[in-house]
Amino acid sequence: MRSTSSELNWSGTVTYGAERVLRPRSVDEAAEIVAANRRVHGLGTRHSFNDVADAPGVLLDLTGIPTDLVVDPNARTATVGAGTRYGTVAPDIDRTGFALHNMGSLPHISVGGATATGTHGSGTALGSLTTAVRALELLGPDGTPRTVSRGDPGFDGAVLHLGLTGIVTRVTLDVEPSWRMRQDTYGPLPWRTFLDHVAEVHAAGTSVCTYTVFGDEVREVLVKTRVPAGADDVTVPDELFGAPRLPGSPGDGHHTARDGSVGPWWDRLPHFPIESVPSHGSEVQSEHFVPLRHAAALDALRGLADRIQPHLHVCELRTTAADDLWLSPTQGEDVLCIAFTWQKHPDEVAALLPDLEARLAPFDGRPHWGKMSSLDRDAVAALYPRLPEFRDLVARADPDRTFASAFGERVLGT
């Protein structure tokens, strides 16, 4: 049952401190492990860049639990094992005639881990991946299963849980009738033009991502446009605020097709195919969310360009719709997501983050729960007005702190 050859995250920059990492092959086996151990914490596909998924005692690697996809066409839901990767199950959902509302840029991430941390794709009208969760099946401190469903008291706190309320074994997601998508690339776009039209640029398609290194331009705008069921294609403009549409590239084994060709939603929403090494591979990441109306935060960050650029692969900008989830970085109003893919310089990035996050503080910048940040408990508490309610929810669900983590204690005070 001891399952992994490595106790590192996927980029090799976080070493897990648990005594053991176990990989159950069924929900029943997972329940036995929970019941037999004093401290247990869930672990997915290890795509975090901090210790949010680490804890003393046993880490329960949930990727060995079967997907066991169940699609309910009447309820418009799909239920899967929590350790299932989006890119693995998405084609199967499509074959039933349904689609997810969105996916992250990496299809390699697990459904349980992504939704537990508020991970997202892009789209000003599209909520984070967590907003699609209809229900969670989870194990309590004694291994007893229970289900938490949308509409239950406290669901908006329980659904983005950071692993602190139990071991989530299965997740039920909203689905909708299937559709197709195309990706087109535009660029470059002068910095000032982009900054004057951030919201409009990101409204140019169903899902829009922009890329910069904080120089004089946004070097590329990636526009993903939904093609309705029954249509062969849709018309897209030849330029975007003066930036020409580029030839793009067909799927090359590392990126999904960006040449305007139409394909399945699951092969256009992510940036990378499931078979590829995701992103750069050798990297660390931080990400920060500011209200979309605060696009001026980008100019504040650009003032640090001479310190950012030596350590940066690229900064990807995305948008996400507002929600009301208690611990959601996208709560309250539509947000601009500022995602840094750094070179594998964890010490240098850690030293830079306090100044970077200080630049974002006037704009109410919230960090991604699964990525690097320097913010302490007081700073985090000021950004999450419903954090006291979340602490109470955790105390009720886990009175003996079976699922507690150092991250939860240090950052949330749970």
C-alpha cells in the first residue's frame, strides 16, 4: 500500500514531511486507513507549490481509487473518483454527450485537488472549477462516509476545503450538453493598449489568456471560442485591438492546437495535452487574484520588472467569474488572475514575493491556495471575511484534528 517512489511535488520543489504515503485502491481501503490512523490528509496529483497538501502522519494518495464515472443525464451531473485527472475523464464525459463548463490549463490535475484549492481556467463569465461541484463524498475522522451537497448548510464553506474537513473520495460535477471549441492566437499587443482594454481583451472569447514578461508588450493573446453544437465553425476577427491574428500551431504533442481548427472542448480548453509534460516542467509558481477593475495592479508589478524578469518563464493573465464560496480567491466580483511561472529558483522567488505581494496589497490581491505566497495569517484573514465561519466548520467536522495540516494552522488558524 506504500505507493510512491518519491515524496516530492511534481516539480520536485516541495518535500512532503508525512511519515508515510499510502495509495489505497478503493474507497473502502481508504476508510480503513483513516480509521486506523491518528493523522491523515488527502493528496492528489501533487501540483501544488507549497505545503497545502502536506501533513504529519499519513498522506493518502487518492489517485489509485478508480474513476468509476457515473453520468446522470437527467440531473446533468458526472461523478468521479477524487484522484481522477481532468484530462483522463473528460473524453469519457464527452462520449456521453456532455461537457464540463471549463478546465484548467493543465489537464493533469486531479478533480479533488483542483476543486479543493479553487483552481480555475479562464473566462470572465466562467467560475472556478470549484463552482461546478454539486456534491462531495468524503470520509470523516473515523472513516465513516458522508455526502455534502449544494444547498446543504455550510456547503459554500465545505466545497473549497483545502483537505481540512475530511478525505474527499468522490466528486459530483455539473455538466452541460457537449460542444466544440477553436483556439486562435493574436499578438503582440502594446502594453498600454492592453492595459487600457484588459476587460475587453479578456471578453474576446469564451476563454482568453494573455502572456507577458512585463516588458513593452503583451506578446500573445490566446482566444478560445466556443463552437455551438450543430455548427461547423464560428467567425473570429482578424485582429484584436490592432494585434493581428497569427497562424498559430497545430497540436504538436506539447500544446493543444492553436491554429483556429475546431476540436473537442476537452482538447482546446487546456493548454497542454494529457500525454505531455505540463507547462515548463522545471518551475515554481505563484498566482495572485485582484478584482478585474483593478487592472492597474499590472502597472504596479511592472515596476518590479528588473527583479521579476531574471527568474521568470512567463506570466499568464486570465479572468474568472465571481462566486460566493467562503475561501474562494474569486469571491465577491470578477477577478484578474496573475499567474507567474517562474524558473526553478525557489529561494529567489521566495525572497521576491514579499515585495511583489506588497505591490498587490492596495488592490486586495489574494494568493492561490496551492502556490507560493509570503502572506501570513493576519494578511489572509483580512482578505477572507468568512474565515471565522470556515474555522467553525472545520472544528465541527474534525473536532480531534485528524485532518489538520501545518498549512492550515499557519495560514488559516484552523
